[in-house]
Amino acid sequence: MAIFIGEIIRQKAKERKVTVTWMAKKLGCHRTNIYRIFDSVSIDTNVLYRLSSILKFDFFKIYSDNLTEETRNE
């Protein structure tokens, strides 16, 4: 199963009621980079770690859970 990580990050940001501007400031990048992240199907692990920290959500667990489920179905 493909994981559209950018959409999941967008959803978590919305749940946390944080703005793109706030996220860009926390990551030290421009707002356009945040929009690119939202449109991404993959992401650098360092960026994902930083996003997990600032949004207080373990995005890596999504991948782990998916891997566990795939392994069970083999």
C-alpha cells in the first residue's frame, strides 16, 4: 500500500491548527517548501523527524504499521 506522506502531514497540521507560515519558521524554510512537502509522496527522513517533533506526531509509525500489516498478509 502506498503512503501519501505529504497528505498525512497536511492533515496533522490542520488537526493541530498550525499555519504553513508557522511550520516554515520552525523548519527554517520558505512557505513554498511546506506546500511542496504537502504534495510529496516521499520525504527525507531528517525532515520527517523534524516534522514529527514540531507537530508532536510520530510519522515514522505510519510506515512501521504499514510494514507490519504487509508482513502479516504475506
